[in-house]
Amino acid sequence: MSTQEADIQATLSQLGRLREAIATAIVGQDDVVEQLLTGLLAGGHCLLEGVPGLGKTLLVRSLGQALDLSFRRIQFTPDLMPSDILGTEILEEDHGTGKRHFKFQPGPVFTHLLLADELNRTPPKTQAALLEAMQEHTVSYAGVTHRLPEPFFVLATQNPLEQAGTYPLPEAQLDRFLLHIRVDYPSEAEERAILEQTTGKASAQVPSVMAGEAVRGLQALVREVHVSTDMLDWINRLVRASRPQAGVGDIAQWVKWGAGPRAGQALVLSAKARALIHGRFAVTEADIRALAAPVLRHRLLLTFMAEAEGKSADDVVALLLAAVPPPR
């Protein structure tokens, strides 16, 4: 084994330790943890959705503790203002000269890992404050552009939109999230383990197992994972088939707006990251099938007919996977 191969294997072994560290605080939710790590390695942001009490905040906080990166949490509320997130200018006085000047005071967004807790509980004006930060990794204030630290991740949680006191995220902001991860109820055995683990004397401590340099190294390695021409063609056909004008199955009746080119980019990068997590250096059909729903579900705008028939975005993705055959 060459020195380069040994370094790659050593870096990949840290992923196993990272999952073990998260498991000290999180029971089960293996698919959710894998998708969260996929978003991390692909360099994208993740949106976790589920009813209250399923451990979404604990999961993101555990990831922050396991990574040797700066971590900040913002609790989004209806009265939160954009300056509470981005920062503001304060008036300072030079005691030597007596002159006053404005100085930019960075907000909590200036961190590596940002937990945007219950993002959909704040009005659209404050939600939109994150748009530039998520896309460009910069904050513009008073005509000056400030760079955010790298790597920069937004891991947001939200309650289902039918819950009281929530504001639907605009489509432009949803598209900034690489993955939309659904957090479901645990199994009976997992729920019993949660009861036992969380009602004792001591709470689980998540060890720090991976430094920022290792994260950046894995992100660079993800870009080198191979995707065959056939797989690229299949991803392209899947994304294009999600648009009503494509005429695939019942898509025209169920979908008002389909996924754009950013969805294809997200699916390729996510599939590469998942392949790397599983110790492979080539994307397979299983990677694409596993990530099609998390990548596409928040990028499809359904019609009234679909909602009346009880169809969800996941139903549309299932139809796409059935209607668009993979390469042989």
C-alpha cells in the first residue's frame, strides 16, 4: 500500500469514529446520521424535518461536539431580526484621539457549524438573511463583504409546516439546502433504549474525534470519487423527468415546478460522498437511489391535484425512479 493510499484509509477510518461518537448520544436513526454525514462531506447544507421531540437538535449538537470546529446555535423565533444573525455596526470611540468610528460586530453566523434551530418559526425577512451566507459564504453589510470561516455548514431543523406558528421556507432558500432529511419516529427497541439512556444520572458525553483539516481533506477526496458516464446520464434524466413538460407518467398532473440543474449537481456530489462513506471510490446505483428523495423532495412544487390525491414529493420521486430506468 502506497503512502497516499494509507493516508486515505486513515482519513476514512475517522468517519467510523465520527459515527461512533454521535452514537454515544443518539440511539438509532442510522439513515439520518448517514445523510447528515453525506451533506457534511459534500460541502452542502442540510435541513432536518420532523415533529418535536425526535432529537433533531441533539443530533446536530452531537455532530458539532464530535467535530473540532467552532459551533454556534441560533434559536429562531418570530421576533428575531436579520442583524441578530448576521451582526451589526457599533459606534466605538478612540480614547486616544476622541474620534468615533463604526465597527462591524460579527453575529453568530460567523462560525464553522451553524445550528439554525426551528428555522421556520421566524418570518421570511429573517429567513432570507441566510441566503447569501449559505450560497456565497459571505455576509454583506454597509457595502462591505465579510468572508465566513471555512468550512461553513448550516444545519437547520424545522417542524412540519402544518404545526402552529410556522412560516413556510421560500423555494429559493429551500434550494440552498443540499439535502432535506426526514426524521421519523424510532422503532420500539430504539425508543426503549432512549428511555433508558436519557433518564439516568449522567448524560452521554460526545468526544471530539475529527479536526477541521480532516473534514476539508474528506471534502476534497469526495470530488475525486468516480462517476461513470452512464450514471451521469441517469442522474440527468431523473432530474429532467421531474419537470411537467417532460411528459413522464403522472408528473404533469402532480408537479407544478420540477427540479433545476442544482438538483443534478447535488445528487452527483451527494452520491460521491455516500460512496466514500461506504469505502468505495465509484458511485453505484444504490447511492443514487438512496439519495434521490433527500435531494429532490424540497425542490419539487406539487400541484393542488397532487395534494388532493394525498401525494407527497416522495411519491413523485418513487414514480421517477420507476419510470426512468437505470443504466444496464
